[in-house]
Amino acid sequence: MVKKKTKDRKIAKKISGKMSFSELLGKYPQAAEILMSKGMSCVGCPMAMQESLEMGARAHGIDVKKLVDELNKKLAKSKK
């Protein structure tokens, strides 16, 4: 089966749990609202900016895969 490339997939491949908060927010500042809605107020902490999204999610008891999927979906919609 051949997969078609879509705008959504391009965005989805750019965001991962390995990204640092500073990288994520630098590229997608609108992600801050999503993270804050999950209780991840650490996005405003200078010390947390070097942490990965995965590290932050784990510290807050959030499923990393679900968070990344939600970010990708919401950010893909905002690009349209």
C-alpha cells in the first residue's frame, strides 16, 4: 500500500517527544496553549526549556504518545 503525503503528515513528522520545549515553542508558539491546558505550566520556566517534551510529559504523568498525537492534530488544523 502506498501512502500519500499530506500536509498533516509533514507536520506530524516534525513534532516528537524528543523535541525540547524551546524548539517546540520556537517553531509552534501556539503549542503553549495546548500544553498549558494539560497542566504543563513548565513551558514558562526557563529551566524546563532545555527539557524534552517527553521528559516534561512524564513529570506531569501525561502519556507522551497521546500528547504528541494531540499536538500534531491541533497544529495541523491550525495550519489549514
